[in-house]
Amino acid sequence: MSNRAVLEVIALDAEDAVAAQAGGADRLELVTDMAADGLTPSRETFAAIRSAVDIPLRVMLRVADGFAAGDIDVLVGKAREMREAGADEFVLGFLDAEGHADLVAVERLVAELDGCRWTFHRAIDRAADRDALRKQLADLPGLDTFLTAGSPAGVDAGIPVLLAEAARAGEPGYEAQVLVGGGLHLHHLPQLRAGGIDAVHIGGAARPRGWSAPVDAAAVREWREALDA
């Protein structure tokens, strides 16, 4: 991948994946069941998408709505199944009842991933202490990205936090790339890019006709062109 800004798009199936790649996506986040904000897709869906496109795929590891891990053994089984199917990048993130990183769940999954790269997703936006969470996770192998809106309310409310965290890039706990997603709109891009943000994540924005319709390559291309401007 070149030094251009990363555009990650949510894909539910191979049709989505092909359209997203055609529009200029650099990477896909693979999920199912957006009514639950995205759960682990089936092995068959992963295989179909992997055979349809050649860009990196990050597979969601999540079995229930919310930010609690739920049954860790089930999660580990999903991770093992996806690894066996050829998945080598992942998305995960869990909090305990106090809003701290659920290190038991995260560390068990990371051990199963065996060095694969992974994103800690928007659970960070619900954390009791974002800075503490980042530092708790900093030494886990494979962590290279935080997907965040900067606020539970979305990017509009989170821009000050996003810019402040981007400005700390390279500090302990801030080595991972900031991937901005969650209520993100095209008009946010100039300020984010000027502040050093070089990765964005879109879901609904790639689907002008809603989640019941597939990814629209032209919508993705509009984001690609705005990022590259």
C-alpha cells in the first residue's frame, strides 16, 4: 500500500467487497448483522469475499451486541475458525463492567491470533479512561489500529479528542494508527487530514440507499477522491 490515506469500508458480502474495491477502498472490515452493529461473519462469507477481491480484509470478532465479550470460548472458536479459513487481520475490542479494557478476553483472542494485525474497535469510545485503555493495550502483539469517533456520540462531538490523540502519535499507547469512523461525513475530512489523521472507516456512507442495498462504488469513489484531494 502506498502512503495515501487508508480508506476502510464495511463489507457484508462479496458484492459489497467488489464494489468497495472498485471505488478505491484500501481495506475491508467484514461483518454480519449490522442491526447488532456488526458481528463475526460466517466462514463461507469470508471465503467468498477473499476469492472476490485482493485487498486486505479485517474480520470482526464479536458474537453479541454491545462491548461485553460474552462467551470467550465461542469467540476463541470463531477466531480459530477464521484463521483456519485464511484470515490474517482482525477487529475486536471489549470492556468490562467498569468500562476498562477486558484484558482477559482480549489477551485470549490475541493469543489465538498468533501475531496477526488487529484493530481495537469503537469500544474505546465507551471506555472509562481512553488514555489508560491505550496504555493497557499498548504491548499486545499485532495491535496497529484504533477505530474511533473520539466520542460515543460520533465524530461531530469527537473531533477535539481525535485531533489531540493524533498529535500524540508515537507516544507510549499512541503508536497505533487512528482510524476514524462513526458518524463520519465528507465535510469532516479537511480538518481531520490537516490534523494528521490518515485513515478513515465508512459503513453507511458507502450505501446511499441504506443497509438493505449493497455498497455503491461511486459513493466509495467520492470518499477516495476527497481523501486524495
